[in-house]
Amino acid sequence: MIKPKKLPIHNYSCEYYVYNPRTNAVISLPRLNLPQHHGYYFLHLATFSSDPTSPDCEFYVPTVSFMGIYFFINTYSIKDTKWETDKFHCPYPRSIVTPFMAYMERSIVTPFMAYMDRCFYFYSGEGTLVCFDIVHKTWSMLLSKQLSLWSIEMNLEQWAYYFVAYGGHLHVVYLIEKKVVDRVPECDIFRFDWMESDWKKMESLEGGAIFLGNPVLGVPSFGVSAEVIGKEETKMVANRVYYVSSHTSKPCSLVYGSTDHMHITL
């Protein structure tokens, strides 16, 4: 788990540390100084390439310029003494900056970016899926197609979608909470099919689990595959989607793909 230490926003800097909840071990990283210009956005997505204790591990923090014209990757490895920043021109600015981001000229969070296997992926509400390969330093458009879902009546339902990478796959999770507090939310999960270059609806989580964060507060979403959950003591979390209720602000879970649509308040 990698977290930022909270610093005043006008400092344009942040300090990160890695925390292992099982051992309580902490790895502190140097302060990251961001470009001192209001046109740059600090994205609360920080990740690493391998075991954080390995000398080959690299830590990444992405930064996006105003309107998405430039994409910055801040990189740090254990053998270094400071962060290194690389600047890249983005040929798909509308895919990495949402209209809301462009409107807010301040440090904000985008919930539509994920990291996997040394690549950053961007999913936009307009349906595009874009990849930036860190190793080869190249951009590619994987998909430009609207993902068709329900007809949502905005005044009747609270809905959100999340972009999650885990187990070698990209996922889009749509969660719709009804006005009635005790109703189980509707949940649809789509996995990107690499062969067909399209989204396919999942009928189950295949023994895995997804934990939905809060992008506004900088809490990312993540998932775990069945191989990770294989231990007897963790099977109870399998096939569940964990989220925070917009009605009660309490953590809840539902069993995805179950005919009972089991709903549990934790």
C-alpha cells in the first residue's frame, strides 16, 4: 500500500511512503516537488513496478498538464536519491483529461487511470481507452467506442463508475445506488478483451474481489484475483464488491453474480 503524506497544496510537493499492513513495515520516499504552476495537476495515483523492497523496484507518480497536452512521469528507485521527471507529449488529450478536470484549475484527482505491467491506462467517459508504455515511451489508442449500459435517470439514482486493473486485466465497474436506502445497488462489471479489443460483461468475479475507493479523496480502487484469495481464511471475501454507501457513508459489500444479490453492511 502506497500513500501520500498530506502537505499544504500550495507547496506543490508531496511525500510518499509504502506501508505493509501485515508487518507494519514502512518505506519512506523522498519528497516529490511538483511543477510550480497552476496548470499542472497532481494525480493521486502512485504505484510501483515490483516488490517495494527489491533494489529493482521503481515507484511512479504521474502528473498531467492543463488540458492534457503533456504527461509527466515522476520515477524513483531505491538506489536513487531523488525523483526523476520525464515529460511526454500526449496525442490524446481528451482521453486523459476529463471535462471536469479541465474546468477545475487546481490539483484534483482523476478516477479513470490505472497502472499495470509498466503501462498506464486511461479510460474516459467518452469511451476511449488509451495506453502509455513506460518502457517504450509510446502511446496507443486501444479502443474508441462508447460502452453501452443502462438508461440512467440521474435524478432517481446515484451512480458512479470505476476503472480497476488487476490480475492482468482491465475492468470498468458501474455501481448504481437506488434512492431507497436498503435496496441493493445494481452492479455491472466489464473486462477488456485483449483479443477482440472490446469490453465484455463479467457474469462473476471468478473467485476474485474488487474494492472500490473514493477518487475524490484520493483513495484508489483495486482488485485481487482468485489466486491471491485462495487461502482458506480469505475465501469469505471472494466474489464480492466492496464499496462505501453514498446513503450511509458506511462500508458495504455485495456478492457479484449471485441471484440473491446479497448485500452486507460491514
